Amino acid sequence: MQAKIIKVGGLGFTIAYAAFIVWIYATEPRTFKEVTTSAEIAAGTYQIDQEKFNSALSLFRREQFRAARDEWQRADPAQRDAHTQFYIAYSFYREGWGRVYFDQELFKQGVEAVNRSIALSSTSPLTIEDPDLRMHTAAELKVELEQGLESSWSDVNPLKVLRTRK
Amino acid sequence: MSQANRSRNRALVDFVVLPFLFLTVALLGGLRVGAESRTFIFIAPPLVTLLLAALSMLLFVRGGLLRFHEWVGNDLPPVTNVAHIWMFITIFFASAQAFNSVLPERGLFHWLFSFFFLWTLWNNQFSSFDARRLLRSLTILFGTAFVLKHILLANLYSPEGGWLKRVAGALLQGVTLGTLDGPAFAPSTGYIAFFTLALYIAGLILFAFASNGEPTVVTHTLVDGYRQLSAAEQLSVREAILDDPVDQD
């Protein structure tokens, strides 16, 4: 009887171990910290570092966009929080926005971040209630970033210097 | 009581220890540590390692290390059959990852090593092997590949420029070394590979002992085979056994 328990238990244990190995190779964590983060995501217990998020938000409000992004990336190392990814995209928008031209590279990275944000909040449209922002949904931000990447005749309109940053 | 202990220990080795050992080899065989970033790099087994693992499995069967007919059969309980098939799967992937750990990741050396592994394993298919000789041969094969990759080639790929790189640079002055280029890994990669290969060989040795744990079954199989021969063939077998000197090594 005990031998049968060992057989069944051993089979179950080693199959679980094999699943862990497949998961490790699929997620390719680079450090032990990333292993634990990936495990938290898989278990549904992943949470961002709220303290770092708030610190990044205060940097964002002081227009320190790069520093804010660094903090947000540390707050959400796995890039799994829609809220944080929205703010990262917004920081790319604000830093890349100019009266005469938009920084294409920053806008491209902004589109990537906002797409991540939309993908992570696919169950319900993401809305951010922040009075400091003039765009509150990921969809609005995405359209603004994509328009900034498009070239048209309106780009040569001298009146565009009068437009305002959102 | 001792019979019960023996049965429990045997079950522990067959269904827990061996699959765990082989799966650990499968986990560590593709693990490298970056030279500069010091982060983990997981390299999935290339297709050629699966081919090498398949040839190794054939060799295990031919060398008598894997006896399918004893480990999987109609007369065994279904759970035992499933557990044994599972163990064969773990051996297959452990073999693939053991090759992965000693195979250079890219460049000319990757193909050279792959070719020599294929050549050796293919030639071995036609050689006369028993389990002990097979294990010795595999130990030498992996040991040589380990020394070549993790000592000689690691020196060649070293970002600081090891002694081999300087010698190769002097010898091949003016000739491009682009085809010999490969990724540089931290020295800990070599330690991981050594541990992986040691675990793989230890697993195979343990498996060989586990396979030979039931001499009566082997004896019965041999005797049954012998009884199916004709009288003349039985006589030849008896003469051959009596004439053959006992292998002393």
C-alpha cells in the first residue's frame, strides 16, 4: 500500500516539477527576484509597490518625466499593472510633446505602453480619475499618441504652435 | 519486513528520486549566466539535441540500460506503467539538456560539436555494448565535451581575452575569427554544467542499479530465450559461455 502511495505521490510531484520547468523556460526570468515576481503573477497575488508609484507620481507632476518613468518601472517591474502602464504612456506623451514637433521615438514608446495598458484592462475600459490629467482614458491617450506619429499637411500649418498639451 | 522496506525503497528510487534527478538535469542543462549582466539566460534545447537524445535512448535500449519489456508491460499495474513511461520521458529530456549544456550556443563550433556527437552516437549504434561499458563511454563523451566547451572555448570567448584567445589571435593573424565567435558566459556557467552532467551520469548509474534490482526477472528472460532456441543453437550458446573468459574489469 505504501509503495502505491509513493508511486502516485511521486508521479504527481514530478509532473508538477516538470510543469515548473516548462514555466521557467517559457517566462525566462533573469534573476531570482523575477522568478518570485513571475510566481506572484501566476498565483494572482502580484501587486505594485505603491510607495514607489506615489513617488513617481509626484515626479511626474513636477515634470520630471524620465525619473518618474524609472520609478514606475521599479514599482511595476513585471509590467502587469494597467494603471502604471497608463501613467508611463502619459509621461512619454508629455515629454515628447512640442509646439513645433513631436518626438517620434518617445511617442512610439508611449504607444507601446498604452497598448500594454489596454491589453491589461481588456475586461473593462480603463479610466483614470486624476484632475492633473486632461485625458482620462487609455483610448484617448492612444489616439493622441498615434496622431502625433502621423504625418499630414496640417503639420505645416503655422497655427499649430497655438495648440496646447493635454 | 526487509522485503517491505526493499519494495518501498525501490518505489522511492524509481518514482521519486530518478525522475527528480533527470528533471533537475532538464532544468539546469539550458541555464547559463551572462558574463556582464550576471543574469540567468535560459536556452531551450536546440532541435539537434533532441536528435542526439533520441540516438542516446536507442543506445540505452541496445546497451541493455533501458529494458522496455521489463518496465512496461501488460502484466504490470497501469500506474506503474504510466510512471515508468514518465521516467523514460524524463530521461529523454535530461539527455537532450545534457547535450545542450556542452554544446556551444552558435557559430562554427556549434555545428562541429553537433557533428561529432552525431558521428559518435551513430557509430555506437553498431558497436557491442553492455550497460557498464555504455555508461563509461557516455562519461568520457560528456567529460571531453565539457573540457572543450567550458574550459577551452570559454577561454576563447572570454571578454578579457584568455590565453587561448591570444594564441589563436597570434596564429590566425589577419584571418577573421567571426565564425568562431560565441557568447561569453560567467564562470558560474561552467560550475552549473559540471553539476548538471554529474547529476545526469549519477542518475544513469542509479538507473542501471535500479534496472538490475530484480535478477530473477533477468534470469527468467534469459532462460526463456534460451529455451526457444533449437538444440544445436543451445549447444553453441553453452559452448560460447564456457569458452568466453570472464570480463575482469
